[in-house]
Amino acid sequence: MIQKSNGSSRRILTCPAIHPCDSISPSTLLSSLIDLGRDICGYRSKFFSVNKRNARQTFHQITNLLLFLQEIRNTTSDPPAPFVLSFSELHLTFQKLRFLLEDCTRDGARAWMMVNSDRVANQFQILIRGMATGLDVFPLSTVDVSNEAKELVELIIRQARKATFDSDPEDKKAVKDLMRILNQFEEGTRPDPAEIKRILGHIGIHKWRDCNKEVKFLDSEIEIEISSGEPERESELLSSLMGFMSYCRCVIFDFIDSESPDLNSSCNCNEALKGINGEDLKCPISLEMMSDPVTLSTGHTYDRRSILKWFNSGNATCPKTGEKLTSTELVPNLVLKAMIQQFCAGNGIAVVASSRKNRDISRTTNAGSLAGEEAIKMLAEFLVNKLVNGNGEEMNKSAFEIRVLTKTSIFNRSCLVESGTIPPLLKLLLCKDNNTQENSMAALLNLSKHPKSKGVIVENHGLGSIVHVLRKGLKIEAQQHAAATLFYLASIQENRVLIGENPEAIPSLIELIKKGNDRCKRNALVAIFGLLTHSGNHWRVLAAGAVPLLLNLLKDMEREDIVTDSLAVLATLAEKIDGAVAILRRGALPLLVGILSSSTSRTGKEYCVSLLLALCVNGGGDVVARLVKNPSLMVSLYSQLGQGTSRCSKKASAIIRILHDYHEKSSSASVTPVLPRERFVHVS
């Protein structure tokens, strides 16, 4: 009967309570009501950052009411039907109270609950008076309980009607002080650290990890606010708090007291996903992996696109339970979304990107509020100073903070680039501390995604330092980040030339593919793919031994994404005759035909077709003669005419024509190359 709430599957300060069904028996409803009351009282032992007094009053009222409800159950084995109306109203109120208490005690939401303390106090008052309304319709005269119990109910009703729920004076003062600090940020005035510490202390934020939870929560709330499509009622205040908490995390707390998932993501992901069944991450409607999971008021989760189709078809029920929905609100399930992304990344599964992805990223172009903007600018200056003038620990922490700040925010990247973080970060790449080197490299990776940073890195002779980490990084993670950074830098033509001219860059990428983990392989592959768009790097990649290495990957690798990336690089190499010859000398044709018939990746098939076409064109009649003898190839090619992308379909059609032309000519004349050997094709 009682459905445990999940804080990650609903928006905070929403109470999606559900009326008990009409057919429920009074005794079942009473038992559920008592269980709910006990659940509510269980929150008494938890920490309330604000509204402590209101929570105490609520616990007192619920405790008294539980005494009455338990006496009814003890004295009445089968409560009569007239009890249902009262019990149903109480049950609805108890559900909402539990949601409210869950929010009041939620880790990470303390600052947001503080600025909403008046609203929360009002909610307490509404719900306690709703409890009195539920008791008003209870047929007290017909129940066989003691006079003391009846008097207790009357007392509860009187107290509920007379009680006033207001924000605690300390909460009001803390909110006032916080608003003054946000105003100081807007004016460009650096706030007093002692005053900030008093505010944080009031809501129980005493450590870096506490502050980090606040930042993550606020970020998720902003994403929900923006993606909901509704007017941005609260996003400005959320953004101001986000800037404030980011500032506090870096400036107020000197010590990072918990290992961040950013530092060891692959390990933590594997631990978190132990025992997860991929079937549990699929949409119950489409039976496909969810890309944008959303939760209904019933607590069940579906992919957004599937449930919207369900609603648009005229259905107003939960597909799994058949229960009629009182609300069709869709709450993004961000925790499940992150788990799906981690599961897919760890298992080489491609997931269709959410249609809201670009919009979600673009919202980080601006800080969202003037206070948030100025807070980040002050923070950037603080971090640069620590990078330049701090001791070893301070430099490492600053590099890590920049790494975290730049991971998802375009605005943060812009501020940090403008503040001059790149030159000192480049110097730290040569330090002897492995954590500092890794954090600096990861920070530079995130910064390299910003357009202005690419020029700054090159102007400060950063390519050499990045290649040094790629080749001799103290941690494999640092080498992995270096490869990814080269990929972003290679988006500019001049940089592709400079990277290729560094004698250690491409050989080091090849070595990383050979010896690195799966993520290293992927980063190095995409970096090489980017470098190959400069024709001068073609021979360098061949000379470094890419072809035999990539063909071995195709034979042995089970991860579809790495196979696809390897095919992409080989297809690019095959565009020129020397690349095609190197691939053919390794006897790659049977392997490629097998991949085309067995691959489940649409992109992988497209690159495979591109590669085969390039080999036909640049390899001449001998290649075509061997392909003509393979009966399974034609089946795979024809399937791509209807199932592949438009580009893949055109290339498959070109191969089919080449094979047909060869068959016709070989039956009547001597074998000659179908096309001049000097010609080559482009797969872009």
C-alpha cells in the first residue's frame, strides 16, 4: 500500500500524493495509515537544517494521532465503511507530510530549503490543518474507544486549527544574511569569509563534501527548471545559489574530505553498477534502453519519448499499473539517467542522445544570474592566484577545483580561460606529483573545449607539455586525458599540422591504443581520426604502425564503440593508395566482410562500407575479384540500401555497381582495374 518515495525521481517541494483507491477495505487503510505515521515519526532522528520548530510540532501532533489510530485498531477488528472518508483524507495528508519531511532532511538541498523556509513553514501549516479536516469528518461518536482517546482527538483538532507555523527566527536571519552576500557578489564586492561560515554552519555545511552535494543538487534543479519548458520562475535564484556554493566549496574549505567520483570514475562506476541488470534500464513501453527517463506520479519510470506517445494516443493511465493518473507531470529521473549512461559506457552500448541534450548544455553558456556570474569571476581569480602562488597542496586543489568547475559549464570555462588559468596549468603538467599532473591535465581537457583556449594553449607552448603527458604521464588517466585534449585541439587546421609535426605525438597515440585501457583506446582513436583530416598526417599514422594494430582490434575487441572508431580510422587511411595497400597486405577483406554482416552498429556498418568502397577503388581489380567470390557480401550490401543511412546506402550502391561491372567484363574480356588506381574516395 505504501510506496516508498525516491527523492531522485521527483522535483523537490512537490508532493505527488495519491488518493487511496475506493475499493480498499477500512482495516487495510487503517494499517497503512499507521505505518505511514510511524514512517513520519522516523524522521525525528534526522537532521533538519531549517524549520526545526515546525518539524517538532508536526511530530508531536502525529504521535498523538497515532495513539488514537492504534486504539481503534486494537478495539475494532473490522472498522465500518464510514471511517474510509476520514482515513483517506488523513492518508493523503500523511503522504504529503512525508514528502515534505524528506525534502527538509535531504542532503544537498539545505541551502535551497533555507531560502524556501517561509514556503516550507506554510506547507506545514496547510498539512496540519488538513489533518484536522480529515478528523472533522471522522464519526467519533460511533467508535468504541476510551473517553481519553476521544478527548485526545478533539485536542488534536483544536491544536491543529490554532497552531501557527512560521519560519524560525534563526532561519530568517540566515536567509537575510545570504541575500546580502548575493547582493555583494552582484556589486563585485568580495564577501566576508566569517559571515559565509556562519551561514553554512546554520544549515550544517561543515565540509567540502557537504558543499559539493549542494552544488550538484542545485545544478540538477536548474536543469529540471530549464528543461520543463515552463517559465523560469526560480532559475535565477537557483543560479545565484549555485555561484555562491561553488565559491564556498573552493574558497572556504581548504581540504577535500572525500574522493570525488571525477578522480576515479571508471572504478566507481563499476562498483555502483554491480548487480545492475540491463533489462531494468529499458523502457517498459519500447523495451529499448532509456535515453531520457522520466517518472510518473505512480513512481514508475519510462523513456520520455515513449510515455509522451502513450499520452498523445489518448491514454491517461500508467502503462504498467493501469492506474488512472491524476497528473501527467513528467519528472526527470537524473540519477537513473546517469546510471544508464555509465552502464552503456561500461558495456560499449550506444544510446540515442536525448533531444534535450543541446539545450541543456547551452543553458550553461550564461551563469543564469548576475550574482552567480560575479561569484564565478571572483572564484576564477582566487584559483589563478593559488595556482601561481600556492604551495603544492593548494596548487593540486586548485587544479582539481578547475577540473570540476569546467566539466559541465561553458560559462565557467570561459571565465577561467579569461582569468589566465591555462599557463600555470600547463606548467603543472611537468610536476612530479601524479595527482597534480592528472588534475591539471583533466582541467586542461575541459578547458580545451572552449574556442579561445585552443589558441592560448598553443601560444603558451602547451602542445609539447601535453604530448609529454601522453607519452610519460605518471597515471594512465593523465595519458587518457592528454589524448582527448589533442582531439579537441585538432579541431583547428593549424593545430593538426603542429601536432603531426611533433615527432612523438602520433607514435604516442598509437602506443596508448596498444597498451591503454578501453577509454584510452577510444580517446587515442578519435584523436588520430581528427589528425587525419590533415593530409600530411596520413603517412605518419601509417609509419607508426596503425594498420596492423587496428586490424587486431577488429579481431579481438568486443566493444562496439571501439570497433566503430577503428573502422573510421581505417576507412580514412584507405582513401589513399598507400593506406589501402597497407590494409590489403594484412588480408583484411574477409574480416571486413564478416564485420559488415555481424555488426549491430549502424555507424560501424557505414564505416565498414566506406572502407570496402575505398579498397575497391584504390585496390583495383584484384580486390574486386576477391569480393565477387564472397556470396554473403552482396546480401549485406543490399540490406544497407534500405536499412543504412543515406550516405551508407549510396556507398553500398557504388560497391554493388563495381561488382556487377567486374562480373560482366570478366566474363567477356581480360581482367582490368575497374577504375584508375590513382583515384581515391573520401568517406567524410
